[in-house]
Amino acid sequence: MFNPITLAISEKDLNSVVKPLLEVLNVLVPVLLSVVGAVGAIWVIFLGVKYAKAEEPQEHEKARNSLKNAIIGFVLIFVLLIALQIGLSLFTNWYKTYEPVSF
């Protein structure tokens, strides 16, 4: 009997879609971690210098808030990229053990 779900999710179709995606993500995630780390370090140093040079209380407060927001943002980006890396490894393990279900 013809089953469109089994046909749509055949092993051949899944392999042709997932394999290139996994290859790109496996190359891209470490590069993104490096770039975000480098840009984050430079930006936090810049904001730290701006914070240290602030003379008026309003500038001091504004620079402190900018520094705090930058640190929170970069930590969040790192956490999400690491979660993507973990999820990618889980997805890869699932994909390697995938067996098409026939209805």
C-alpha cells in the first residue's frame, strides 16, 4: 500500500537533507564561537575603558549599564551557541541511529 509519510521520510531523502546541514553546522559553530568571543572581548574592553574615563555621574551610569548589558548579551550568545553544539551532537546521534518507520 502506498504511504506518503513513509515515502516523504525515507532514509534517502533524510540523508540528502540532513547530511549537508550537519556538515555546515559542524564547521560554522566553532567559527561563530571564536568570532563572538573575540568581538565580545574587544567590545567589553572598549566599554570598560569608556566606563573608567566617565567623569560625570550620568556618563558613569550610562557606561556601567552599557557594560553590564554587553556582558549579559555575550554570555547569552555563548550559552545559546554551546546549547546549539550540544543539540547538534544529540541530533547527529539520533540521525545516525534513525530507522524509517513503516506504517
